[in-house]
Amino acid sequence: METPVEKALAAFRQPPHCYNCAQTVCAAFGREDLVEAMKVCGGGRAPEGMCGALYGATQVLPEKAGEIVAAFEAALGATRCRDLKGEQKMPCPVCVRTAAESAVRAGAE
């Protein structure tokens, strides 16, 4: 059985849905109810410029958002898309994986 992390990586920008980073993380955790709303949150367009994958993870488990953000930042050194792409040169799949792993560690399944 695929883990949410494996599901997220397998589905990111892949047919049939071609989800962005935020949508991919939500869908990987079975939160189809969030997918449409996350459509506008990829590519640095999440609130406050947050990484879309990270934002999606915080929406999957909002009561653990602080823990998810802290784990993501500890792993990658930033939380904003602009910083991750510019200074860190972090590819989107790494952000998707890290966001999903952070949500799993916080208790999402």
C-alpha cells in the first residue's frame, strides 16, 4: 500500500489530474475536499508566499500546522516558495516530499 508521501510524489504534475504542489499533498492524504481550493496555491501563490506543498500539508492537519511548518523549515531551511526556489534552489518534488513527510510525522495518515 502506498504511503501518502509516495502518493504525493507519484501524482505531482502527472496525468490524469496534473495537480500543483498544494493540490498534490491534499489529495495524497485523501482530502479531495481541499483540492479545488488549493488550485490557486501553487507556484508561490499560497498565503504569505508559503510553499504550496507546505501550505497544503498545513490544511490537511490544521491543528498541527505549527509542527508541520517547523519540521519543514528544519529540513529545508525556508518556508516561502521564493526562498526555496531562489536561495535554496530546491526543486518542487523535494518540497512535496518534505511537506508530506512533515504531515505524516505530525500524525496525518
